[in-house]
Amino acid sequence: MTDSILSKAATMEIPINSNGDSRTAEDDGFEQVLWGDLQQVMVSGPNLNETSIVSGGYGGAAEGIIPTSSIKGPAIHVNPEYFDRRCGNAPKPGVSPSMHHSNSNPSMMSEEATKGVAVEKFDSMKKWSINTYKCTKQMFSERFGRGSKTVDMELEAQIDVLRETKMKYEHILRLARELTNHFYNMVQTQQALGDTFADLSQKSPELQDEFGYNAETQRLLCKNGETLLGAINFFVSSINTLVNKTMEDTLMTIKMYENARLEFDAYRADLEELSVGPRDAAAMVRIEIAQQQYQIHKDKYERLHSDVSIKLKFLEENKVKVMHKQLLLFHNAVSAYFAGNQQQLEQTLRQFNVKLKPPGSDKPSWLEEQ
């Protein structure tokens, strides 16, 4: 009988599913039912020594019942991991079940963090779009005379004066730079002319004195010209700092103030429009939200309004102080140069703490030229 069973098993056809697995759906269902029954038996079932083993096919008639008490041998231990592997739940080699669950937690946390960042960006984009729409609507309403505008006449007048002053000072700065370039070229020409006169005085004995006098005069003019050039450069540097840093910083604050004023008027108009509408529950919620936004932008507008007023005041004081010093320096230096008073010219530079660069300091070093 055993031989007949083995021959049948050898010639039996084993169905293969689409995944290349020889198991069928019935086998999977059977393994799941078997695993559930075994767990129940292990927890609350009777002792294995008191059970019986039924021989025969599954679902078929019993051929005989053998009591387990007659079987001698070690106790039977059931390993749940075997059934986990059979059901496709086995952990990876070298990884315990606890490590498997712990490794899944960081991935879940990273996914949640990514979702949080995406939601935050979406909310930020939504707020920006709403704010841009309201401000654009307010800007067009003001241009076409349909909307009201918050105006501080005194502050607006000071801002207009600052912009006009900046344009004039930029013109002074441009002319001073042109003067510096022209005067630098003149000093270089005087130096070259003095060197030529000195060379000719050595090669022309009959005109040695005449060439010598002119060479000495050009060298003196060149030296005084370099001193005056240092004073003009200091004047240009100070005007540049005043125009492109101090005034520009104040104008940046003014630009922020004007944007805050536009936002404040936009949310004010939105609140006024909602206030004259219906007063149902949904409208009251929108009015409350609009009131909060209005208060936020009002506080921002008032804060920047105060900042602009303070900066304009300090800018005016700083401008007067700087220009008083620079104009006095420019006048004294130019007057001393064209009067030929070398001592007065040097004293003027010492009075205003103007340090001259040594000759050739602007030229690149030998290593830099290489």
C-alpha cells in the first residue's frame, strides 16, 4: 500500500499559479485556518498527550484512531515562526520582528514630515495669493479713483523732498567723480612732463637751467595735485556713503512703509465691504476674520510709519553734519591748491584727518602681475 501511495505522489500533477508558486488558494486558506486553530489549541486546548491522531486524507473518512498516550518520545514544540514563513509574514534574514517594526517607524515619520511641509507651503502660497489679489485690487481702485487712500500729508512731503535731494546729490557725486578722473589724468601728465624736462636738462647744456626750472615746477604741481586728489577722493567717498547707503536705507524703509499702507487700505476696504453686507452666521465669521487681518495690517502700518518718521529725522541731521564737513574740506583744499599754498593744503588734510596713500600703493605687486 505504501508503494502505491508513493507511485501516485510521483505521478501527481502539481498546479503552478501565475507567480510560479505551487500553492493554491485552497492551500493558503487551509494554512491560515490551520495557524488559527493551532494558536487556539496552544492557548486553551487540551494537552497533546490526551489527544488522538487521525490518519487519512483531509476531509476523508478515518482509517483509524491512534491514541497519543501510546506514542513514546520527546514532547512536540510548535514554532510560530514556521507558520509565519509559510503564510508569507516571515522577517528578513538577520532582522528580528522588533527591528522590522522599528525600521518602519522612521519611514512613517519622514512621510508625515513631508506631508507637513507640503501643507505648510500650500497654506503659505494660499495666503500670498489672497494678499496679492487684495493689494492689486486696491491699487487699481486708487488709480481709477474708485477707492480711498490713507495719506499723511506731512510725511509724504518729507519723502518727496528726500527723493529730490537724493537725485541732486547723485548728480554732485557724478560730477565729482568726473573731476577726479580728469584731475588724475592732469597729475599724471604733469609728472610725465616734469620727467621729460629733467631728462632734457641733462642732455641740453645750453638750456639746462630753463629745463630744470620747469621740471621742478611740474614736480611741485604734481605733488600738490596728489594731495588735492586725496582730498577729492575723500569727498567723493563720503558723498557716496551718504547717497548709496544712508539715503538708500531710508528709502528701503519707505518702500516697506508704502507696501504696508497698501495692504492696510486693501484689508480696510475688504472689512468695510463685508460690514455693509448681510449679517448671517457665515458672514459674521468672515467679518471676524477680516477684522483680525485688518488689525494686524494696521499695527504693521503704524509701526513702519513711526520707523520712517524717525529715520527721516536722523537722516536730515546726519546729512547736515556730513555735508558741512565735506564742503568745508573741498573749499579749503581747492583754494589752497590753486593759490599754490602747499602748507595750507597739507594742513587742511590734517585738519579733516585725511590720510594720503603712498605713491604706487594702488599699483599691483610683482606677484599679482605674474
